[in-house]
Amino acid sequence: MKKWISGAAFAVALVGMASQAGATVLTPGNNVAASLFSNAGFTLVANTGLQNIDSGTFTATAQAWVYSDTNNSFCSGCLDFVYQVNRTGAGVVAPSLNQPIEGVNVGSFGGFQTNVGYIVSGAGFIPDSVSRSAGAGFVVSFNYNVNNLTGTQGTDLLVVMTDARFALPGSMTVTDSLSANANAFQPTFVPEPMTFSLMGAGLLGLGLLRKRISRS
């Protein structure tokens, strides 16, 4: 049974949920328990699509979304960054090691306020805790270092709610003793030229829009 859901299915699921509740403020240098998000008012901005990753000691799928959220606790329409990882098995490079996943690290949130939590997606697991790096607080880490993800276990939908209004391409890192990187998104203060075109296939509908403009 697949444990991930598509961006379109996720959008439909979110629309049916109750108002935002349970957000936990996470400031730089701190560590908090993950809290349950229930949220309506999501509008999909970008989706990486499903990606296959391999650290050498595990294989997994990873996906990231950006949503404009009318119920965002910082400002209506500000962005929520959502992530999901599902372990699929041992790594190709070093299959005998077959290490569990211990964390999902996402960025770059320096200069932005963050609330963190999760949305129940069915077969996923909530993190043991969520931490943010010290100083400017660039990295948010969803920690599975107590209850590791083994076999084909995966995460629930991991949420970083922000006060950002714009996003650009970024990355996420899935870790055990080694790590694997995947495409994701990050907040930005000012929309940069070509920001959304650089997101490529991850942006739903952008290709169609550009074709219509070119024909007019």
C-alpha cells in the first residue's frame, strides 16, 4: 500500500479539514514537541512531485509542497511548507548496513517566524521532536532519533508554517548515519526574477499558463 499522496489529493484532503489549531511556535535554538495541525484554506503554490532518494544505507521517496494558507497564524495567505518522506528499503550502495531514517532537515528559514507540526496522512509517523538551529535559525529538523523509521515506514505530513509570502526552490536532507538530499522549497523575502519558472515541473499549471501567453 502506498503511504504517499499526490499534491492534488493532498489539496482536496486539506480543504475538508477544520480550522487551523495546535500550532507550536519554534524559535531559533529551541526544541519542541510536534503538534497536530488541522487546517482549511490551503491553495497549492508548488509541488516537487515524488522523488526517489538513496543515502547508500537507505532508499526512500520524498515530496515537498508549498501552500498559501488563509488560516496561517502569522498572516492570511502566508506560506506553509509541507514535507513527506517514506522509507522504501536498504540503500543500493551499502545494502548490508540498512540504516533507519533518523531525521528530516529542511530550510532555509533564517529571518522568518515558524510554527511547526504535522498533519495525519494515514500510515505515517509523527516526529519525536522538532528543533531549529541556533543563530539565524536556518534549519528546521523533524527528529526521529528515538522512534526511527525502519522497513517501509514513513512520516506524516510535516508542516512548517511561516510568515513568508514568497518561495523559491530549496532542498531537504533525510538522514541516518549518512544522508540523502531532495528538492524542496524555501521562503524568501522578495520574489526574485524567474523564481517560479525555476521550479519547473513542480509548479502545477505554470507550463499551460506560459503556453497560453505565447499564443496570445
